[in-house]
Amino acid sequence: MTALWAVFRRELAAYFETPLAWVFLSAFAIAAPSFAWHVGGLFETGRADLAPLFDYLPWLLMVLMPALAMRAWAEERETGTLEMLLAAPIPLWAAALAKFLAAWAVSGIALVSSFPLWIAINYLGNPDNAAIATAYFGAMLLAAGYLAVSQALSATTANQVIAFVLAMGACLVLTAAGLPLVLDAVAARLPGAFADGMAGLSALSRFDSMRRGVISLADLIYFLSLIATGLAIAMALIDTRRGGGR
């Protein structure tokens, strides 16, 4: 745990010592309310809820989480510091988990920046705050799932741009797989079991139930499995780099 905490502090400090965290937080703080106000019509719906924010949040996270995670392992490989990290007396699982938790902490700060919308909704009406809190919890899990997948793909290359493109493509698949348009197209060409399987693998479908205020064990298992799988793949890929250069 001491090693994990040390790497966590190192990674979190690295985000804020470069423009990455500041640009990320600024982009989220501007984009999230902009989507809610101008696209979702937050104050024009006549309802005291944050549905317009959570309607577009998965698509925003789909882009921003890969941008946040692209440096996780690609930068280590690009700068040649990966070998030093692997040679340090730190378990690989602790390094991978610490990198994930540091990025997740930054994403949590970004989500907190949207709390003024929650306060405004309470000032204007009487929303279901338990449902909103559940939706934020779901958003944190969704961000964690995207981060884990993105960090796994960051471990495949020393180029951060390539890592970003690969990760955004993977997150797009996880998001779009649950859209009715996609499911209908698959069901029209393939047996219904394929469409059901895609719906079950979709992060968007899992998040949709949480944004309605429902937390199910199946959804929790899905996100925890997605996170664990992403971290396991990242560790496996990085472990193959021991003594192998970039």
C-alpha cells in the first residue's frame, strides 16, 4: 500500500504539473453545462432534474477519458522511464492501480465541477436528489470503465496520439453498442442473440439504468469487471516489456 500511495501521488502530481489536467478540467467544466443548457435545454424542459446533463455525459466521457488516460503507459514508454518503474521495488499491480486511481481522481474532480447545476436545480424546484446522486455514482463508474480500457490501450504503444485514437474507438464501441439504431441494425442481419449480447456488453445500457436512479447488482458487476479486465490487460502488456526497451 505504501508503494501504491507513492505512485498515486507521483501520477496525480504529474497531471497537474503539466497542462493536461487543467485543459481536461476546463474542457469538462465548459462542455458539460453547455451540452445540458444549449443542446439538452436544461432550463426549458420544465422538469427539476439533470436528465439533459446525463443524456450527453457518456459521449463527453467517451472523448475525455481517453485523453486523460493516453499518457498512463505510453508516456513511460516514450520517455524511457518504464524500465525504471519496473525495476523499482513496486509491485506491477500497485503501479497499474495507482495510475488508474490518479486518473479517476481527476475525473472525479471534473464531475464535481458540474455540482453547481445540481444546486441550481434544487433552487428552482424539488428534484429527486437520490436519483441524481445515483446518476453521478453511475457516471463515476462509467468514467472508471472508460479509463481502465483506455489505460490498457495506452500500454500497447509509445505514441500518445495512437493511444488516444485506439482508446476513443474502443469507448465508442462500448457506448454505441447500446443504441437502439445499432441494435436494430444488428438484429435485422443476425440472430437475435447477437443483439442481446451487444446490449449486455454496452456501457451505455448499464449507465442508463443508473441515471434513472436504479442500481442493480448486474450493473455493478459489469463495471467492476470492465475495470478489472482493463487493468489486467494493461499489467499483462506492460509485464511483457520487462527488459524489452520501448
